[in-house]
Amino acid sequence: MTINRRIILTASASALAASLSLSSAFAQKKYDEGASDTEIKIGNTMPYSGNASAYGNIGRTIEAVFKMVNESGGINGRKVNFVTYDDGYAPPKTVEMVRKLVEEDKVLALFNTLGTPGNTAIHKYMNAKKVPQMFVATGASKWGQPKDFAWTMGWQPDYQTEGAIYAKHILETQKDAKIGVLMQNDDYGKDYFNGFKAGLGKDNEKMIVQLSTYEVTDPTVDSQMIQLKNSGANVFFNITTPKFAAQAIKKAAEIGWKPVHYLNNVSSSFGTVFVPAGVEASQGIILALYRKDANDPQWNDAADVKAYRAFAAKYMPQANLKDDTHNYGYSVAHTMIEVLKKAGDNLTRENLMKQAASLQGFEAPLLLPGIKINTSPTDFYPIQAVQLARVKGNSFEMFGKVMANESK
Amino acid sequence: MEQFIQQVASGLANGAIYACVALALVMIFVATDHLNFAQGEMAMFSTYLTWQLIQWGLNFWVALAFSAGLSFLIGIIIERFILRPLHGAPVLSNVVVFIGLLAIFHSLAGAIWSHTIKAFPSPFPNVTFAGSGYIGPHQIGMIAVSLLLLFALFAFFRFTSLGLAMRAAAQNPASARLVGVRVDWMLALGWGLAAAIGAIAGAMVAPAVYLEPNMMASILLYGFAGALVGGIANPAGAVAGGFLVGVLENLVAYFGNMLEKATGLYVVGNGEKLMVALAIVIAILTLKPNGLFGRTIVKRV
Amino acid sequence: MATIDTTAPISAAVTAPKPALSNMAGLAIIVGLAALPVIGAQLGLLSNFTILQISLMVVYAIAVLGLNLLTGFNGQISLGHGAFFAVGAYCAAILIDRYNANYLLTLPVAAIVCFVIGYLFGLPALRLEGHYLALATFGLAIAVPQMLKYRHLEPLTNGVQGINLIKPDAPFGLPFSGDVWMYIIVVIVAIIMFWLARNLLDSRVGRAMRAIRDQPLAADTMGINTARTKAVTFGVSAIYVGIAGALHAIIFEFVSPDSFRFELSVAILVGAVVGGIASLPGALIGGIFVQVIEKYADALTKKLTNTMHLPIELEPWTIYGIALIALMYLMPNGIAGGLASLWRKVRH
């Protein structure tokens, strides 16, 4: 089978080469596995079950977006076949499902596979196989290394950059800051924390008076919050996923701890964080945004938010739009569509990466005004700008300028 | 010192969560002689029922009463229809069935109510009082409810003939049958009561940790530890065990943190607190194999 | 306190001594069957991914066998064998990654380390019975992934990031892909491990193990050193699971603390019970079950949701749970036990 395919591939490649040399005036159709005249096959893994199952909505939204695209004629006449599997947020499962996607389902590329541990587990494999691992759903900083990992690209602002931006803001605005950090004890938490420390700089690292970690299996973070309060910290950097963010905000209010509160973007959602935690207790929390929260009244008239709501009403009637993960899925799916459109009839893996690495000023729907997607062969960090905002009432009040940190 | 008191108070509050779950475990163990691994997920499912009823406009306590009743029925149905045919089967087959139930309840909850976290109202008035910096009103209410449940259970097993019949049915079904106890129904009743207690436990837990399908997964573990360290057949022991585990894990982190501050040496921290707490529990069990408050059972040959 | 009653009839059938000739014939049949996937792969009928999956079945079968020895043949329940799986996997990963060890050499090391840990853990755990032992092992399963992240072990384990490995190629220029080659290794190891298990069960120690399971007090009075036998069984059981873990790390090319969560221990236990708890063929069936069931649950769920237009989107775990309950209902002694009794019925 493998041998046969190789022969066919070489044959078709040489045929292509021959036709290429004949005339380049014809629009060339070039395909790798997973692409044809009628279909583009895209693979994905998501935690539809397990600890991180709340993120499964991203996969459901992406599926719905591709359904919408297919019903309106597809991309350049081709239907998108989005194959998504549950990996339960367990790396071995991710490896297995991804090998299935690549070797059995023969997808053209992976798109938005979710989670730092899972993507880490397949990082080397994807690059050895030379199959694109595009716009992964994690903000770890390691996804932007085109030299060593030419087939892997992130999407959202990376955690380190974001952490550094908070640190800078603290240095600018807080005199005598004593910082307490609550951190999820894993890759994601450490990435944020390292960026944050780097942002403070060596001399200011001692401003961090308390680092408290929690495990995803901890029932509550109450004990950690008490540690933090008693450390005398007056600034709080909260590196937590939505459930724990809500717990932390609520507990801080309960024990009467009122630091200047910085919250990571991962939990920037009214529906899943501030409303459950209590909007009252969430007032004044500072965070870095790059997307619009479609529930935020200030965007009621924005064209993209309207389009998003119309899409959701038709294709995900049961979805709870208060959940911000739907926005994420919508926005990232449109980035993929843009790349597939640009790739035209040249649907090879190489061209896909080439197109993904040449996005200039692309405004994906639901990105904040002034935030654009820029990539280049040396810049594999699509979104690198954020906007600081604070929770005010039922809305985010943005302040300052868009802070960009293009291409390191 | 201030922090020490706070950590103990917060440990007691968490301990109340574990104690509630441990009570449900004890209930089913006393009634059926099985450890029900699906207990946590059943409680989580019941909590969703309560939440749904509250969403439909019912008062908290009314909703809880309804869902506890409903859970009671579900418990009985599970025993009558799923476990009954397995009465003669090996213990491990039962364990696998429990795991199957766990998977079903877990995934059904996710499918019906989605995986996004939901806020769950606390039934207790949000008042400030002397010492509310140490422990919140919900936490105090939770401790009170777990103690109330304990007394109710204790009285039930001690002073009612039904309670006695249930214990007899679990411990020696053959003899119980001879003295006229309807053993089958006792088992079903045990399941029903355990499910109802689970519903109450869930409604106490959810305001503190938020409602989502994974809510009980880790709590069940602590509940197990609590129940076992106190003696699995002893409601009072289980509650004490739950509180003990709650306080222990907070103090492990607290002392580890203090040590690190004082000497710069990291030995244990928040990452290891569960591990150390479990190690202590296991150490206790090795010294007292029937739990702190369990009686040694002498086997007749 | 409930004692653990496992079923004896299957074990008796499996461990009955057989003449040497049929032994050789049996081995020949097993080798022949095991060679089929290799032939399939070389002819291009099976993809590397399929081969990987078959390898995983065999790997899980080794782990399930380990638990079988402890639970099925010695009557001790463990909810924490995922811990030994993790230890074995990390032994292999650390040795290969940090010390450039040959991957085959990592197997005996993983075995020794797991035996020592298993034996030491078995000693105090001896005092615990039934549910209490279950909790102690449960604690172990929770503690080990946490240990792997422990700050002072990070230089070795690489913490939460885990360790990436590269699958070994076939040596001597043999025309096998990495997956096929590792399948061959896995199968050879499995055959040796199953053969050893059979011999162990036939030996004095094996009889002592079963005596302790069935009649602990009588075994004691007969002069069997119950404590030592139990601890050794725990250690031996850990060896099996540890070797399975090491093989898993090598064929998967990746280890991380998240790979060995509590679910793994549950999967091994479910595999052991569903396969047949006191049965060697049962272990193989259990291994296949661990690997296959989730996938079918997934596919079946999709089909059901699409064809039946259910009001809610079903999740695979619902089907998985129903399958488990149905299996226990139909075959309370596991698939091996069920097949054996079916066979008896057919014959009479």
C-alpha cells in the first residue's frame, strides 16, 4: 500500500511537473492527501470529555462554521470535511487520534487541536510527517518556532507575551507592588508565569511575595487564596482556567482581600467566569483582550458580532452564547477559511503553511478593533497584540492603546 | 497564627464537602456492603436536577426536596433493575457496573446540561458576622447540614427497626431473611437513601465549587479517603474522617509554605498536599486497618 | 467486610498441566497468529497506525495480566496499577532520553524498579484488606502523576512537559517500519511474559497464591508464608505492568504525567474484569477490550446520534457505560468465563 502510493504519488508529481513545464498559464490544481476537486479534509482533536470538556464547544462551533460554509458552496467549490475526535484532554489519546487522522483518515492538515499537553505530544510527529498542525488552540510560546518546527503554528497571543504585558503594566502603575500569583501547576501556568517574571525583569522578581499553585483535580482554591491574602500581596496575578478563576474571585471577595487583580485572558468571559463569580466581586479586574465578547453590550452594533449571532441562531440554536468559547471557535475557524481560500487550487501541505505564514493585516471576525493577524515565514505568532481592559459593570472598559509585540 | 486559623477553618469547610459525600458512601456500604464508585456522579446528576428545578422557579429547599425524592427513586430503580440481576456475581463485576454507571451519569449530564460551569445559589443568607473573614456563611451552613445528616443517619440506624433491618440485610442476608426481613427491598432502599443523601451533598458542594460534570470527580476521592480513614461502616467516623482530610491537606500546604519561607527549602507545597494527606491516611490505615473509629471484625472460621 | 470472591473454574482449566507436544503446537499457533499482522503490514494491507493499535492491545494485555495475577489469582484488589505503568514508562523514557540507553535494556530496569516499589508497597499494604487495600492503591494512582511533577524530580522527569522520544528503527536494515518492528518486539515480550506467568501459576508459589485467595486461614495454617507471598505477588504484578508501561512509552514516543491519570488504572481494572479476572486468555481479551471499546463507543455514538435524531447529542461514554453493564450482565465472569461456559454448553 505504502509502496504503491509512493509510486502513484511520484507518478502524479512528475505528471504535475510535466504539466507545469508545459504551461503555467493554466490554473494548476495541486493536491496532497486529503484534498481533491470536491473536498478538503481537515482533522482535529478536542476534549469533548474529561477535565477540560468545557472547551469542547470550540470544536462544535468550528464544525458549525464549516457546515455554514459548505451550505453556501464551500471554499473555491470544495466542501470542507471536518473530522474531529475526542481526546479527553489526555495526551496518549491525542497521539492516537492524531495518528488515525493522519494515517487512516488522511487529512490534509490538522487545525486547532486543543491543549498544550496534547499538542506537545504530537509536535515532533507532525513535523516529522510534514503535516500542518495549524492554529493550535493553546497559547504556549513554543508554537512559533518556524526554524525547528516549520509545520506548527499557534493562533492566539502567546501566554508569555501576555504575562509580560501585565508585568509591564504593574511596573508602570503600581509603586511598591507586592505580587501574589495563583498558578495552575502545568505547562500553561508556567508559561504565563515565566513571561510574567521576564516582564518584571531580574531586579523586580522579588516583588513576587507569594506563588501558590493548584492542581486541576483540586476541588477548590480556597486554601491558596488564604495563603495569598496572608502573604501581604497587594497585586494579584490570577493564572487560572474559568472554573478556578470564578472560585478565586469569589473567595477573594469572601475573605475581604482587595488587591489589584490581573486575570489571564484564558478566563476573560462574563458567561463562564464573572457572572458565576458574581459581577459585583469582579469589578475592576484587569485583563488583556484580543477578541470581542459577543455578550458585551458595547459590541451590539458591530457587524461581525451581528453576523456571529445570526450564524449561531441558525447553525447552533442550542448553544449557550454566554460561553465565550463559541466566539473563539468562530474566530479561529474564519482564519482557517481565509488560509484555505488563499491557497486556491494549490492544496498542498506546503502551500497551506506558506499561505498561513503570509497573512498580513487579516481581520478575523470578532477580533478587537486594531488587532490584526500578521504572519511571515519567520513569524509564526498570528495574533500578538492585546488590549488592556477592566471589568466595569457588565462590560469591559478598554484603556490604553493596543499593545503589540510583533515578531520576536 | 491568623493564617493557621483561616487554613483550619477553610479545611473544615472543605471537610464538610468531603463528609457529605462520605456519608452517602457509608450509607450505601452499610446497606449493601459495596463501595459505590458511581456515588459522586450520581450526586452530580442529582445536583443538576436541583439546579434545573431552581431554574424553573422553585425555591431552593423545595427544589432540593423534589430532586432528593427523584434521586431516591432513581437509586431504587438502579438497584432493582441493574444491580439485582448481579447479586450472585463476583464483587469485581459489581465494581465494573459501578464504573459503567459512572460513565453514563457523567456523560448524560454533559449531554443534557453542557460542560460549561454553572453558578449554583447558596441557600444560606449572605450575612457578615464576627469571624466571617475566617469562614463564610455557606461554609458554616454546609458544616451544619453535614452534621444534621449525620445525626439523622445515626438515629435511623440506631433507633428505627427499618435501619436495623437494613444493617442486618447487608451483613447477613441469609439470617435476616429468616427473621422476616425483605432483604431485596432493603438493598434497594439503601440505594435510594444514598442517592438522596448524594443530592443533598451535591447541593451543598455546588455553591462552593460551581456545578459542572467534573464537579464530583475529585471530591469523591477525598470522600473515599474520609470514609475509609474514619471507618467505612461508621457514619460518625466518616464525617470525622472527612473533616480530618480537609484540615490535613490545608495544613500540609500551610506548613510546607512556611518552611519554604523560613528556610528557602521547598519540601512540600500545594502540589503535594493531596499526596501527603493520602500518605498520612494510608499510614493511619496501616496502623489501624479498620479505620480510626472502626471496630475490628473478628472472623469466625 | 466483604472478601473478594473470584471464580475458580476458569483458572483451573487454564493452568492444568499439558503435555509438552501440545505445548509446542500451542506456541506454534500463537507465533503464527502473531505473525499475521506483520505479514499484513508487509503486504501493504495494514497501515502503520493499525499495527500501532494492535501493539497497544498487546501492551495493555501485559498490564491486564499483571493485575490478573494480583487480583484474580491472589485475591488482592488494586485500583492503582496505572501507577506502576507510569513508573515503567518513565524508567524507559528517562533512560533513553537522558542516558541514551538502548530501548531493550530499559525493560529489565523498569521491571526491577517496579518490583522493588511494588514489593515495598505490598508490605505495609498487606495489613489492609478489601476496600482498604483498594483505597491505598487508589492513593498510589493519584500520587504518582503528582510525584512526576515534584519540583525536585523535574530535572529527571521534565515536569509537566513530559519527554518526547523517537521510536527505534528496525536494526540490521530489516525491511520493517518502526511500528512493525516495535510490534514484533512487543509480541515477543508478551509471549515471554505470558509463558512466565503460566509457569509461575503452575509452581509452588502459584499454588500458594491461589490458596491465599481461596482460604487465607487454611493457607496460613498449612505453613504458607502469607505475608511474603502476598508482597511478592504484588511485586511480580508490578513487574508486568511496569514492562507494559515501558513498551508503551517506546511505541508512543511520549510520556507525561497527564498520560497516567487515574483513568488508566480504571481502564486496566475494567480490562481485567471484562476479559476474565483469573484467566490468562482473559488478559489478552481484556487488553483488546481496553484498546478497542472506546473507539467503537465513539463510532457507534456518532451513528446513533445521526440516525436516530436524538434530542440531545449523545456522548461516547454513555455507550461505554451501557456496554460495560450489559457485558457484566451477560458474562459476570468476564468474556473468557462467558466463552468457557458457552463452550461447555455447546459440548454437552
